[in-house]
Amino acid sequence: MSAELLAGGPVAEAVLEDVRIRVERLKDAGTTPGLGTILVGDDGASAGYVRKKHETCESVGMASHNIHVDADAPPTALDEAVAQFNSDPGVHGYIIQHPVADGFDFNAALSAMDPAKDADGLHPTNLGRLVLQEDGPVPCTPAGIRAMFVYYGIEVSGKHVVVIGRGPTLGRPLSLLLTTKAPGANAAVTVVHSAVPNLADLTRAADIVVAAVGIPSFVTPEMVRPGAVVVSGGISWEGKRLLADVDESVGEVASWITPRLGGVGPTTVAMLLRNTVEAAERATA
């Protein structure tokens, strides 16, 4: 079996086209939506992600703002950056790029954000809204994965999804999102992690497997039931080479699989901009 590709590019472009329309509508009414980013330290991969987000802002007509906090700055510098964006009317949504340099408290800074400007959907208030199934910004990578299921017609309702990973940015919020009664969701979800001893028994029972562990080639063909849908959400780096959680050989077993490049990454950025334009719409309502 040779799996079909769950390419993120077409999904992202569909989302961004909607964002462009909404940006123009807001501009016509006198408001230019603005995304802010806070980069703490000098991690090359993080800096690249931030550049990509600002380039995508430009492509849809959205303003972008960046604050770079030096790795050797005092911890209060991050607090000051958060306070600056909280009070800036031109920044409708912003993120603190994760991870932050050693010595800075990401969770404390996240909690200090104005939840109305939380473009990543990770503020405790917004994660609480997700738990309660109330409207609010949804974490971007989980939202992008659900959008991929909808775009490609992957049946999720009533299916068994195994999410490998329990992190606060992907595994845990994705498990919540996929249990909601919504398109691309309404599934039975099992959350596991890399230390579960009978992990392969659980993943082989799944209709859909989502890997979010950040371990290269963690998911192998022996862990996947023939015909299952497999999504690689976690990544790691070997020098400048991006490595996926799912080994490419899984494509010989799965029915659908995300590619090593161009999978969930483009949809994550698109959902970030969608969260931002929605924040701008709420602010101007």
C-alpha cells in the first residue's frame, strides 16, 4: 500500500484566502490586524519560525511586530515585552515563541498575557474554553490537524484516535479538540506517551495515529494498522535537517500520511493568522 499525502500547503492556502478577505474587510473599516511575536534567545529554528510567520503576515496584508529579548537579558525583559504587547492597540494577537532561553519562565509570561490577544490559544483561560467547548482561539497545530482532516475528507467522527504525546502545545489540546462535537472531530481519543510499555498494541488498534513526541522516526510500520491515517505532529532537528516523528516507511502501510516537509507546519502558521484576525474582529466589534 502506498499512502496518499496529507499535504498541509493546500489546506493552509484555503485558510489564508479566507484570512485575506477578512483582513481587507477590517482595513476597509479602518483597522489593520496585527500579529506580534516575542522571541527570547537566539535559537536558530525558533528564529526561522518567527520569520516565516512575519512573511505570511505580509502575504495576507496583516501587520506584524516583533520583540527580540536577548538570552542574557534579565527575566523581567520578557515581562516588559508582554506588557508592551498587552497595551499596544495595533497588536491584536501575539505569541511567545517556544522554547524560551534558559532563565526565563514561559508559563509565567503566558499567564501574564491578555487572553484576548492570545494568538496561540495556550493561555489558561483559552485552554479552559476549549475544555468547556466555548468559543475562543484554539491551539494552532491541533486546529491545523483538524482542518486537514476536514479538507481531505478523513472520517473522524466515531473513530479511534491515538495521540502519542501529552505536551501542552499539541498532544493534550489535540486530544480535547478531537473529542468535541464538530467537523473533523467527535472521535474516541486515547492519549499515550513514549514510556507506555504496550504502546504498539494501542497504536495498532487505532484508525488514526497522531505522533507528537519530538523523537525522530518514533512511529514505525509495525506500530500502525494497515489502512490507518498517520499524522506526524512532532519534529526534531539533525543539524539543519528537519526530522519527523513518523518514519517515512510507514507510508507503505498507512492509507494517508503527512509528508516529512509541508505537513502540519503550513497549517499551524495559517491557524495562527486566523486566530489573529478573529481577535481583531472581536476587538473592533
